[in-house]
Amino acid sequence: MNDFFYKKVDAYHLAKEFVVLVYGFLRNYPQYEQYALCNQMRRAVISIPSNIAEGLGRMSVKERIHFIEIAFGSLTEVSCQLDYLSNKL
């Protein structure tokens, strides 16, 4: 299964590294954030490489662009939430 195109794309690999980084940060956040904001951040950050992969698996350019836009939206969501948490701690 190494023949999937998305596995050759740098953005996909960077997104996977970002997932690991964010998951590591979230281990250090207070318990009261674990089931609310941290849970939302986990879902958002994992959607970044997932949407890149799904988009690059689509045949139409319009669909590819749509999924890349969703991945970018998730990236900005996580960025905003990291800002919020860093200011809160």
C-alpha cells in the first residue's frame, strides 16, 4: 500500500509530524481542559493529514481542492486553539 500518492507529498508528512507534536503538548495541559478543548484539538489536528490524504485520493481537481481547504481550515483551528491555551497557562 505504499503506492498511494499522498504518501509522497511533503505536506502530508509535515501534517503527521504536527499531529505528534500537538498530542505531546496536550499531555501537559490541565486536567480540566482534557475533555473539552484538548479533545477538540485532537480531532482537528488529526483531520489535517486525513483530509490531505483523502483529497489527494480524489480524481477531480475540484474535490482535491475542497479537501485541501478543509485541511487548511483544521490547521487554522488548531493554531487558534494553541494560542488560546498558551495565553491561558
